[in-house]
Amino acid sequence: MTYILLPGPPATKKNSQQLFRSKSTGREFPVPSKAYKAYEAAALPLCPRLRIVTPVNVRCVYYMP
């Protein structure tokens, strides 16, 4: 079993989006917020690179401040 502990409060990708409008088409598109990009950049080096070759069960537990 592998445990990965990421310090700090999580920033979700879905709930932290900003909407931008395309200049060429006028359509809106979602872009991750600066808070999410900073969280992702800080968390990525802490996650080990695992080669997963079978189905896995993932459990995420969040402790909010």
C-alpha cells in the first residue's frame, strides 16, 4: 500500500476555474485558476512516479482547516 501526504489545503481544478472569452470566436472556455496552478506545481514533486499495471482502488482523504 502506498500513502502520499500532501501538505496544505487542496485546490480543486473544477471549482477553481476562470472563464475566458476567445477573441477570435467569442466563445468562453475554462482555465484553471492561479491558486490551482500553484497547488499543482507544489504537489507534483511530492508525488512518486508509480507504474500501475493492474486496476487500483484510490482513496483520498482531505482534512480542511
